[in-house]
Amino acid sequence: MCSRSTTDPSEELQEKIFQPIEGYEKLPLVSLEEACHSLISKVQNLEHNIVTAKTKSQNPADGLTQDMSAAIYLYTMEDATLYKTLNDTLRSENRQELKDWFSYLKLLLTALYKLKPAGRQTIWRGVQHDLSADYQIGEHYTWWSFTSCTASVAVQESPSFLGLTGPRTLFSIECSNGRDIKKHSAMQHEDEILLMPGLYLEVVSKLEPSPGLHIIHMREKPPPHTLLSPPFIIGVPLRQNRKDKRVTWSDSCSPWRKLDSQPGICVEGLCSNSSCQAFNQQVIISIGLTKFDFGASTSTLCPICKKYVTPNPNSCGFNNCWWRWHGRRQENGKAPRDCSDDWQHADDAYHYFDGDSIGTNESWRHLVLEAKESL
């Protein structure tokens, strides 16, 4: 198991309040060579490792470009010092030190954001030290660096990872937004799940199942404010097929189809303001983690002109949350009927709720959506 999945205790979870990781997202995407130009003096053998990464990434999977895939490969090279130097800089309180890394971060994070999230699961990270006293149940902590984990707890027994003797801490992390980087990694024999910097976690429980072994159960939580700016403004393209229930993010949508990073409910409707750029277009409005009553809301505003938009109950969506709905539908000449559905999970994509598929000859009399945090 790679050393990225083990760590010195001084490099582990931090309570420190740093400035968010931001500014890099404003830069253009460039080649890996250009993205790393300002890092040559900071990272040993960088030019040689860039050539290796590009050579190994000539036919990338998952729709990534060669440079995007190579940016991940370069990060995972064990004989390189890039990942350690980058993570040391991400953990530094002086955000000015991060500027030389902005161009590489833009390329690396764009690649990671374009990968499908690994989904809701428990992943593992081991430390060959006792860190149990540093974590209190119910408290929140932030991981400011990239975090390498594994989906298999069995590998923790390896002496090169956690081992079976001595003081050890095993982090059990519930998360939704890790990225499986196996297809782009220099260590493709490992099932590595990579977590983004700025990860916000709550300590759920702690236990000591055997002498020297401490297990800390942690859960990913929405941060109180943005800790990591996304590498591009995400958007939702118009569906080409009504059967599509899950639509992946796009960075080339019209301005009225773009979202902030807020999880939860989104509603859609036509802008009726003839002087607006989005006139007669289907716009998206972020609502968030709350309840939304289609019959009572007056705050659905066009993201361009800020004029009221009538939300369409037959076209709305969810992302990074648990969601459910209840309402009342009616067919012509018949009494209304109550209907509802149980909680469903939406990962890091746009999950459509198609109200008109519930009853093809019915219309909505009342509809309430509800969303809560993903974990």
C-alpha cells in the first residue's frame, strides 16, 4: 500500500481555521508541462516525471484529456515528491505559498471533478500512531490536504500500511464524494479513493478493540462555508431524453443552467421577462437543504434577471443529498389522490424528479419536496 495512505500524525486532521482554497479556479486549463512550470524548483525530478505521466496517460478513461489523466498519474507517483510537497503547502496557513500550485491544482481538480463520485461508502485510512486523544466525539475537523484512502479494511493489516502491532489509529470515514482514481493512477493495483482538500468531518464515535489499536469513526458533513472552490462552475445541460434521470455536470452550459455548489433541491421554470438574456428559457434555481412547497413559495427568481419564475413541478432535481416528496394529484373528473415516496439518495450529479411520470393523465394539485444532508 502506498505511503500516501499512511501519514505522520503532524500531517493528519486539523482544527485550524484557514482561508478557503480559492483563486486557482480563475486560471485557464493548460497542458501539464505548463501547469507545472512554476514547480520545477520545488519538486525533484519533476520534468522527468511529467514525461512519464504523459506517456502513461495516452489513452485516458472516463472522458478525461491526456493532460488531466496525467495530472492524476503525476500525483500518485511514489518516487516523486510532488504529492507530499503539495499537501504540505495545502496545510500551510500562508495561502500565498499556494499560488505557485494554482495552475496544477486547476488541472488536477478539474480531472477529479469530472470523475464520477465513488458513492456512499465507508473508506479507511491508517496512521501508525495513537491519535485518539486529538479527536473528540461530536467535534468537527477539516482535512486541508488531499487524502488517500482505501475501500478495503483488510489491507490495513499490511506492515507497510497500518500493521498489527504498536500504537495505531484507524480512521473509518463515511463519505459520498471520494474519487476512485485507479484507472489514472501510477498504482493501479491499489483501490485508492482520493478525497478532496477541505474535507469537513464530524467525529461520530471512538473505540479501542485491542491494545494499541484505536478506531475513530468519522462522517463527511457539509461545511459551514465553502472550503474549496470548485474548479469550474457546474451546470446542467438540457436533457435530450426524458428517460434520463441522472445527468452529469457540465462546464459549458448557458449561464441560466449553472449552479453554485449548494447541495439539495433545484427547481426549474421558464423566465417570462422579455428583456432578460434567459427569456423563454428553462432556468435552474438552487433551493438547498430544506422543504419546498410549490404552492407557497414566492422566492424562485431567475438567476439572470432576478425576476420571479413560476417553478414547474414536472421538472426539478436534486444533488448531494437525501430527498423525498409528497403531494396530491388529480385526473379530470376524478377525486384528487394523495401520493408520496420514501427517501432517495442523490450523489454528485443532477438527479431529475419527473412529476409527470407518476400519473400520465394527472396534474399536480399540491407538491412538497424535502432534502436533507447526504450523510
